[in-house]
Amino acid sequence: MEHKAGLRERKKNATWELLRKTALELFEESGFEDVSVAEIAAAAEVSKATVFNYFPTKEDLVIGGMKHHTGDAARIVRERPVGSTPHEALCGHYLHLLERRAPQVGLSDNPVFLRVQRLLVATPSLFIKAMDYRRQSAGLLAEALIEEGNAPLTSRLVASQLLHTQHILVEVNVRRLLAGDPVEEIHEAAVSAAEHAFGLLEHGIGDLMRRETEPPPPDASYGPDGCRVEYHLHPGEAEVEAAAEKVLAEPVDDMLQTLVDPERR
């Protein structure tokens, strides 16, 4: 029985790997938006239903692994020892992942990880989905802090600051990876950056960056409410109106004249 279960699991893993490999190749060749799930299924010689059995959405074929980490921060904070703050717990865990060269902190040179990151950078819809996973992480962390009896607003602020700081650090690491910098070289700078970033959270920004020189004069194109002065049209609307006037001023056929002249309808 154990042998059958093991064989079944290996077949499932093999299918999962085949589908993801096929999808990544097609996405890299034609672009994420221009490849359908049906095309992926055909290339992998499986049914469309099989693809959805393994990957509920097309985005999951690229960044589905991120959803399994949305609860990490909340779990780490819940399990922190007595006397430890959420800041200390998450900072310590982040530094631990850096030491392990983990993909969660953008410090993995695994070829598949790099392929996924390139697709993320090149595909707005994937980037937005990744941002949503990050939003979910912050929400779950805030819920964990609220469960401990902390005020909801404070919990949400703390969760947002901690996780957004971490996300910025990860993006810096990934950017350097994609630029071709060696992992070991990135690691040293990543540790220093993490200590600086989490240090700002621990001690507050306080007098950091207090202005010491006179500011430039106010931009006269903006009013006191922050809107542009004399800016009644939406961006691009003036150009659209000008183009429409130009078209209407030129000779037109009967069909176009019917569309713009109510008397001829």
C-alpha cells in the first residue's frame, strides 16, 4: 500500500513539474498574456481540466508558490518567545533566511526562481497578483497581532511597516540577481541593508533627513488643494478633443456624418 501511495505521489509531482516547465517555456516565448491554459495543456499533452487540477489559475503556474507563504509572518509572530516583539521575530527570521540563501528573501540563484522573477518584472498582471499576496500577508499578520489584544489600527500599521520594509529589501536583492550579481556578493550587502532597515523601524525615523537647506519655491502650477491650476480636462482629453475637431472639419462619408449629426439619423 505504501508503495502504491509513493508511486502515485511521484506521478503527481512529475505532472506538476511538467505543467510548470511547459508553461514557463511558453510564457517566455510568447508572453504570459498571449498564452492560454488550453495551449499549455496541448503542449503538455494533458487535458485543460488536468492543468486546473494542479493550478487553479494561470497565475499559479508562475507564482502559485507565493500563496503558501502568505501566512509565514503571522505564524512566526504567533510562535515568538515570551519577551520578544514582532519586530525582533521577523527581523531574526529574515536574517535567518538570508543565511540559508532562501528564495523568499530573493537570494536564490536557482534557474527556475530567476525565470519566474523575470516573468514577474515583465508582466504587470503577475506583478499585481504578487502584490495581492503581499497584502494578504500583512492582513494575516495584523489579525495575529489583534488576536493578542493589540489595537486594530496599531496592529495594521505595525504589520504594514514590517512587511513592506521586508518586501523592499527582497526587491533589492532580486534586482541585483537579475543584473547578474553573484549571490555571495549580494548576501553581504543584504545583511547590512536588513540591519539598517529594521533598525529604522526599531528606533524610528525621528530626525533622519531633517532639512538643512532652503526648499525650492512652491510649484505655481498646483493650487492649495494639490490639484493643478486651470486643469479642467482629464489627461489626454484635450488631445482627444483636438483630434475629433480635426476629423469633423474634414470631408466625411455619409455613414460618419450620420453618426455625428443627429438630424440625419
